[in-house]
Amino acid sequence: MNFKHLHYFWAAAKAGGIARASEQLHITPQTLSGQIKLLEQRLNCHLFQKSGRGVELTPEGRTAMSYADQIFALGAELETALGNQADGSRTLSFRVGIADAVPKSIAYRLLEPALAIDEHVRLICHEGQFRDLLGQLSVHRLDLVIADEAMGRQTSVKAFNHPLGTTAMSFFATQALRKSLRKDFPKCLDGAPMLTQGSSSAMRQRLELWLIEHGLRPRMIGEFDDAALLKAFGGEGRGVFMTPTVLEDETCTQYGVEVLGRASELVEEFFAISGERRISHPCVAAITRAARESFMRH
């Protein structure tokens, strides 16, 4: 495939038409149209179709556009990664996948050391489901995955777990909701409205076992994959919720809630998962070193 032809198609689709793209590219509409036709011949399909006075993408054109977006985004990353800064130094790209079950504040604390190394770092974060992120790691589209669970042995992805730390869990409620709960913690959870993590979360499974062990049956009001959304509902008094003890102070301040109790038996773990057993990427090394030295003493 001639990637110059693909770039012309991509530019025309971005600009919304041949005429506007030809002005931006400083070539004639006839030349641009001819180059796109060569691409269509190579792909054996039509990428544009007439729509009123203009053109629009065909279904095949939309598919080609999605691939072109990824191709040229990676090209921009390549230029940034290998391009020189004004002072002669290079920019180090660091592509991280963050499992959606990991609280944003925890993710920031874990990633912050990567931005403090003696190199120009460009941090590129992607959030998603754990399995999807492992798939991207396996094809080298990510340098690291941050997750609240280790990669299991049954996974076919060749990668390695690097423990970052653990924290106990704390339960929170608004002042009004707390006053309506008559018993002491944890018995006050029995029959109480509760907001929980989504069913795919490793902590959700631990919570369910913990509730059974203590003979507690709260009323499950809602479950959330996004930790920030869960806490937003909790801050409005919709139910009791839990979050890592290491985040107690900021949770109380940000959402106007109080600590209902702490469960030392409920422990959330965090892992860095990389494609290499021996860490060589300087950002990954900084993250794991900082985690071992100071992160999560709760």
C-alpha cells in the first residue's frame, strides 16, 4: 500500500471533502482525487460516495478511516519518541494501560514517579478492561498495565507481574446516612444501602466473601465499574461505599462523607504488569522502586 495515498484519503476525510483538503495540502483537487482513486483500486472498494453537493464516507471508508487514525497517531508518537528536543535530548514515550477498577487517585500516585526521572517523558494513558489492556500489552502497544489484580497463569499473554503494594479498605457514608445506622461497624452494614464495585472487580469478589463471613446482608443499591462515579453517588447519600484506606482523607474532603469503619481483612492489591521479567524501561523502574520504598503503608 502507498501510504501517501492513504494520507491523502485521511486528510480529505478529516477536511470533509476533496476541495477543502486540496487547499490544506496545496495540491489541485484533480491530483488529490486521482491519488485517492489509486488507493480505492488498491483496496478494491469505494471509500467516498456522493451526498448532496459533497461526499461522505462509505462503510468501507469508515473502516479505512479508523485504521488510518491509528496509523497516523502511531506515526506522531514515533516522531515524538525519536525526535530531538531543543536542548538535544530525546522524549521518552511511556504508554500505560490503567484497569478501570483502579481508583484515579491511586493511578496518579503510582505513575507520578515516572514523571520525575531525568528524561523528557511523554505519558500516554489508556483506561479499559483488564483483559483488553493485556491484549494491547502483548502486541507492544503498551509498556505497562496498572491493575488491581495479578495476571493469572491461565492467560496466554507473555507478561510478568510486579507487586506495587497493598492497602486495607475503609467504608464511608454521609453524616445523615451514618446516623440512620443504629449498630456499630461492621454490624451496621446489615440491611444498609450499599454501593459496590462492578462484578468484574477483584475487590468486589473479596467483599462478597467478607460479608458472608460476617453474616451481613446489605441492600445492594448499585454497582459501578468507575470508582469516581461510585463515590459521587455515595457523596449524595445513596449508600455506604468503600475505597482504599490510603485515600481516606481526600475521600472525606472531596465527597463530604465520614469514615464508617475499616476492614483490615479486606486488602486491595496493585500490580504493574510488563512484557519483561527484568525491568529495563526507566519509567517502569521508577514506579516499582518508589512503590517498594514508600507507597501504601496503610
